[in-house]
Amino acid sequence: MNKNVKNTLLPELRFPEFIDFEQWESKTLKELTPKGEKFGIVDGPFGSNLKTIHYKTEGIPIITSGYVTDGIFKADKYLFVTEEKFRKEKRSAVKAGDIVMAKIGARCGASAILPMDHKTGILSGNSLKITIDESRFSTRFVWQQLWYLHISLKLQVLIKAGAQPAISIANLKKFELLLPKKKEEQQKIADCLSSLDELITAQSQKLDALKNHKIGLLQNLFPAEGETLPELRFPEFEDDGDWIEKTLGQVVHYENGKAHEKDIDEQGNFIVVNSKFISTDGEVKKYTNTANLLAKEGDILMVLSDVPNGRAIAKCFYVDKDDTYTVNQRVCKLTSKKAVSLVLYYLINRNSYFLAFDDGAKQTNLRKDDVLNCPLLLPKNPKEQQKIANCLSSIDELIKAQSQKIEALKAHKKGLMQQLFPNTNQLTNE
């Protein structure tokens, strides 16, 4: 690829064989759909047209925006509708090769191409589809540009604000993209970016394998319910006898977090550990200069309050350094006094004992006694505890390194997209 900046409707990078070709052209998404196609850009059935009473265990699969993850279509389990219901809602039919996009919610604009192993399906109410005329344009190129505009937030102009953000179908049809006039150039760009997608997918599969390996280790390195020994044990500890039962209160000091809401300072020296910080694995941070409850290295910080069926209740954060974190209310600080702290972290993080307090109907609030009465089984020998902790933490380090590798690849792809697509600021979309 060579640099070419002769025209504002040209990308910064262009493949050599197309360097002397004319400038790119703008097309609305509606113009990219097959000529005469009545349902080239449509959304899912409205309101009562597709409700839970219509869901079946077999038939025509329902294609929902929840299956679109990081530009990849991935569905573990489908719901279905009958052939009869599908025929009644045929305007919302979607087929292999169509672009599926999230229409409603926080992920508005996220999209993926429906894989070729899907002959047909029906859109859910939270999704829409775009069918591209493959005789004139490359669907993969169009999708790659839409994905780039989504992650660079340039699709925001299509989203109607409200209690539930939603894509405007009317505006989507008028939305302009920039394309090379030759389909061959479109395909070349799509092939380049798709090769990166394949690499990201392969690395993501490796990450999933590491996470599954960790789940297996957690199941086998700790005793199953009703057992006093784990299925797997390090050879040097096989003659150490049964693990001993304790309550969490026997091995930790407990302290409730303190309110920091009035002391938030984005230039602060301390990170406020609240439920949002823990539930997002540290991605969402607030800062303060007032450490109302300072945590030390080795402390375990646990979320005490969450919505029904929430993913944060009893989720833990292991403090990895001193003088950095201060504990907010609705989070407790647990300081080990008679056990290896890191092995406690692996034992109590989202422990089933705590999850049982969530009745799925009302807010879950763990009390001090609830936390301290949690039953545990621990090896008598601290060296065995440490060996287990070291084993699991090494897997966590591999998972972290793999996650960083994937994020680096995604950043590389985004940077490449910036150079392979022309600047769209001049279009009427802006």
C-alpha cells in the first residue's frame, strides 16, 4: 500500500494497483441495497408481533442483537418461531450474508455479518438488517466501514436519544458511506481487514480456552460440595490429610467501606473501590484524595449490594499494592489473619454461598454476619494454600496478557481503518 493524499475523497493508504484510479464516491445505504429490494433495510417485528408467547424450541431461529459481539456473530443457544409465524413476519426475514445491527440500547450501531451456515432467520425487535447488492458492492467492505464508524462513534448521528437509545431507520437509509468505484478495490480492503479479524478471532478463542482452563482448575483444586479433599492435589501434599472446615469469620478481619461520594476528585491520588469498579474489573474508576478506608496489599474487597440477578454481588477485588485503593460503602474489606489471602480470594469470589442470597426478585444486600458465616474448606498447610494460589494466579497472568494482546490487535485494526477509509467529516452525515 502507498500513501496518496491527492484528493479529500481518497484514503491515506491505498493498494498500489489502485493508486491511479479515480476518487471514491459517496453512496447512501439505501443505494447499496439491491435495486427494487423492498426490504433491503428493515428492523424486527414491532410490539406484540413477536413476544415470548411466540418463542418455540425449534423452527426458524430468532436473530437478536445480543449475538453481535465485537463485530462477530456468536450465538450459543437460539429461540425459534414457527414457519407460519415466520411467513407472517416475512418483512423481518434475514439470511446468510446480511448485516445484522443492534437497533436499541447501549450497543446501538454494533453489527456483524450473519454467517453462511444460517439459511434464514427472523429479526428480533432489538435488531435490524441491511442487505447489500453483492453484484455491485462488497458486503464485507460495507460492514467493515460501518463497524469502523461505530467504534469511532460516528454512527451516533443515527441514534435517537431517550430512555432507550434507538437507531432511526429513516436516517439509516439516508446515511452516506464512501466507497471505491471498483468493487475489486472494496474486496481488497475487506480482505485485508478480514485477515486481522481472523487473527483476533483466533486469539479470542485462545483466551476462551485459558478461561475455561481456569474454571476447570477451580473445580478440581478445591473440594466439591460434600467432599473434604480436592480431585487434584499437588504430590507433596497428598499425605497431609483432609482439608479443615472454617467459617470466613475465623480467618479474616471484616470492615465495611466508607462513603466517598462527597470527596470525589478526578485528580485524586487514591482509586475509590466501589461496586462499579469491581464489576467492570477496574475499567470504571473514580478518584479521591480522602482515603476514608485505605486498603493494603493482600486485602480482599467484596461487593455487598446488587440488583436482582446481578453480576456484581460477592464479586471480589484482590488488592495488589499498598497506598492505592480506598474502600467505598456497599463494599467490605477482608484482611486475612489465618490463611493465605490469595487462596481466600479464589475461594470466596462469587461463591455459591453468597449467590444464594439473591432471590431474583429484590435487591440483594449482604450483611456482615452473612459474609463471616460463609463456610470454607482449607488445606491445613499454608504451603499448600500458597501453591494453589500461585497456580491460579499464573493462569490469571496468562489471561491478562492474552487480553492485552487482543486489545492491541483491535487498536491496530482501528488505526489501519483510519488510513484505509477516507475522512468522512465532509459528508452530510456530520
